[in-house]
Amino acid sequence: MLVTVIIPLYNRQQYVELAIQSLLRQEADFQLDIVVVNDGSTDDGPNRIEALAKQYPQIRMISVPNRGVAKARNIGLANLLPKTDFVTFLDSDDISPADRFTSDLAAFAEMPTLQFTYGQMTIVDQIDETTYEPPAESSQVTVRGISLSAAIFRASFVRGLGTIDETFEQAEDADYLFRAFETGQPYQQTDTICVFYRQHGNNMTSDRATLRKSIMRALHRSATRRRNNPSLRLPKQLFNLQTLSEYSPS
């Protein structure tokens, strides 16, 4: 069983190695294919990935001119291996918790028609670089938020879903997830904590005004699709956005 993890990289040299190491420790009854899409980084991040790739054949890096995170993720999707069974994502400054894959991959074995799982995310302001966990004193909240890292998709489902909309400045992940849920294909919400989302001063989502505007655009587009095609459905209460909006890290 091969799981492809797509990591867009742009100037995250201080975080990306830990993100990848958090993945490498998890291989069990599956293999990882880690696709790092270097989106025109100007720091030392790509050199660090090249060094890791010499040690770990699971890592591939694709370097392209800077076009933004949506384009980088699409390049990852365009470079899935023919033998890829499942697809997920991880941002280069986040952490994949221990047993994240084992927990949710089991659902696919139990339900052969299942097309994707969707779990939870823990938003943190600190990560212990030895344990890959948020320390006890960190600010943290666990929510069913909007994150491609919270999903595992069958590769066949992803290929049929199409590409991420590159016209979004932010919330391209929300639009993609809405489209996935709208298909009505079998999915399962899980209680797995799928990602430690690291908050720091340079997160794209720090621009709350643009984020809210982009999410509203994604919601509007979903409503339009469903109005034009009544067979499409968006389940209610998918995301716990109220808890997310109340989170205030120290």
C-alpha cells in the first residue's frame, strides 16, 4: 500500500525537515511517497530536502518557479505515481502526529467502498522538536477545521475530482474539500488528530480578512454548484469554525 503525501514548500527552512521526519517515523504496513514541491524557495529549504532525499528514497522533490500553494499542490497531484493508492497533504511547517496514518487507513480496509476519511486538527503555537508533540505549556485547541492534511483520499477519487482551483488567494483547500463532500461518495469522519497545525507569525492564514473573504467565496461557489445541480449535497456541520474563531494563542 502506497500513500503519497504532497508537501508544498516555500521558504520554510526552519520547519520543513521536522515536518518530513514526522512522516518518516510512521511507516508501518504501508509505504510513503513524499512529494515536496519546491515553489521557488529562496532559502536553504531545498538544499535540506536534497540532503534528506539522499538518505530516504521515499522523498522526491520537484522544483518550479513560484506560483503559489494551490499550483504547488496541483503539481504534486499531477506527479502521483501509477501505484499510489492513497493521497494526502502536509504543509511544510506542520507536523504529522504519530499513528495518524495507521488510524485512518484501517477505515478503508473495513469499508472497501470508502473514498476518503476526514479527521481533526490541533492548532498549536509550539512543537517539541524531540517528541514532535505540543508541549504541555503550549496553547492548543483541537477542532474539525479546514485542512487537506485532515483527509486521506483514494488516489482514484482524487484523479476524478480534478485539480485545486488556483484562482483562490486562500481557502483553496476549503473549495477542494467542499467539492469532495459534494460528490456524495462514501466518506468517514474520524476522531483522529491528523495534523498539528503550527501557528507562527508567517502563516498565510494570519491575514484573517483575506481568509474570511476566501472562505465566503468557497461557500458561495459550493452553493452555486448545488443550486445548479440538485444532486450535489454538502453535509451540515462539517467544520467547527466557531471553536476555531475563538482560539487565541499566547
